Amino acid sequence: MRIQDIIEGKKEWRAHMARVKSLPQDYQIVYREMQKYLFKVGPVELTDEKGLLSGIVDLFEEGAALGKGVLEVTGSDVAAFCDDLIKDSKTYADIYQESVDQKVSKAMKKVTDKTK
């Protein structure tokens, strides 16, 4: 990764967070909690330009513009809302699980080859 790419990434992140800070207080609080949750759960395409977090901010901006409270947008179970958003997304846990499965398969193949 080039230094220029890092600088661009920081600029994009600052612009993203400026959008979050322009939201009403209740939206900011829920966004931060969703962000923490999603960082822990680990969908792979979370922060890219057209990623999940930008989509959430878009949704929140629309909800705020319509005068809705944040829980009218997400529902009262925010974690379930997040889970629904990422249900078809590949997570880092998925990648790790695939890696483990491949390693186990290779190891088991070696064991069965030796016993033949």
C-alpha cells in the first residue's frame, strides 16, 4: 500500500465521520454502537467507499431528513438490524473458517495417504 493510498483512505474516513457528526444525536449514538458491533463481527467490505458503513449513513441521513427517530429506522433490536444487513456478506470469521477447513483437509489427506 502506497503512502498516497493511506492518505486518501484517511481523507475518505474523515469525510465519512463528518457525515456521521452532522446527524442528530440519537443517530450518532446508534451509529457508533452499530460500528463497534460490525467491527467485532467483521464483514470484509465494511469501510470501502460504497461499503456498509456509508450505506448506513445514507439510510440515517434519509431517516433524519424525514423526521424519523433512529429506532424507527432500525427497529428496537439494533443488533438484529446489523445482522440482517450482513447476512449475505463474507466475514473475516468465514475466511478464517475456510482456512482452518482447508488445513484440516490437507492434514487428513496426508494421514490417509500414509496409512495406505
